[in-house]
Amino acid sequence: MTSTPLFDNQPICDALEEAKNIIYKNQGAPRKEKQEAINGIETALKLIGCPKHR
């Protein structure tokens, strides 16, 4: 098995950040649903080890 860098999920981290921004800017969505979606994305960022979300 080859060794990998400590954090090689940067493209995933970037995509999740972009999704979070799109959800945040969506004016038509109910606030509670937006917050639940953003919380889920924050959890995913922590689970994949995104350096900004540890």
C-alpha cells in the first residue's frame, strides 16, 4: 500500500465549501432547512479531516 499525504481530500473539501455557500445564499429555502444542510456539510468537512474544520 502506498503512502498518501495527510490530507488528500482537498477537492472534496472545496466542493463541500462551495455547496455550503450556495445553500447559504439560497433566498427561497426555509431557514431551518438551510441551517440543517449547512450543519451536515460542516460535519462532513470535519469527518474528512479538512484542516479548516478540525
